[in-house]
Amino acid sequence: MDDPGVQDATRRTRLANERTYLAWLRSGLTALAVSFGAGRIVPELAGGKTWPYAVVGAGFGVLGLAFIVAAFLRQRRVEEALRSGDYAAFDERAALAFTVMGLLLAVGTILIVVLQS
């Protein structure tokens, strides 16, 4: 008979994986909302050139899509690792890619704020 403590730990880990998936998904949807705001709403309110806003807005859109794809891939990878009794570490290349995207978008946003004022 299986140890109930192990079963409970596996259930908790699966639920944690589900919560992590939903957090990734929320991050993706948030980035898509920022994309719309930065690319469409803010330029109309600010006036002036619109292309910098469109570029940053599109960047946030790409980031949102990347979060949604990463959510699915990560959830699946962790679930496969759980089935085989293994551990699925977060890919350092993915972490670096998200960090670089975030930094580029932050710098782009700061530049727009400074140069458009």
C-alpha cells in the first residue's frame, strides 16, 4: 500500500504546479493588457509620435504570448517529471530570455516617458 504522506505530497505538488500555471497565464494576460494600453490607449492620450508606443506595445504583446506558451510547456514538463518521480528545474535559458525581454521593455518604456515629456 502506498504511503499516504507521499500521496499527499504529490497532490500538493500537483496543485502547486496548477497554481504556478495559472500565475504564468495571469502574467501573460496582464502583459497583453499592458500591450493594448501602451500601444493604443496611451498614444491617443499623450499625442505626438505614436510609433514608439506601438513598438513597446507590440513588445509587451510578444511577452504576453511568451508567458502563455511558457505556462503550458512548464506545466506539462513538471507533470511529466512528477509521473516519473523526477524533478523539472526551470530552464535557465527561459529565465534569461524573460529577463532580457523585461529589461528591454523597461528601458523602452522609460525612454518613451523621458523623451515624450
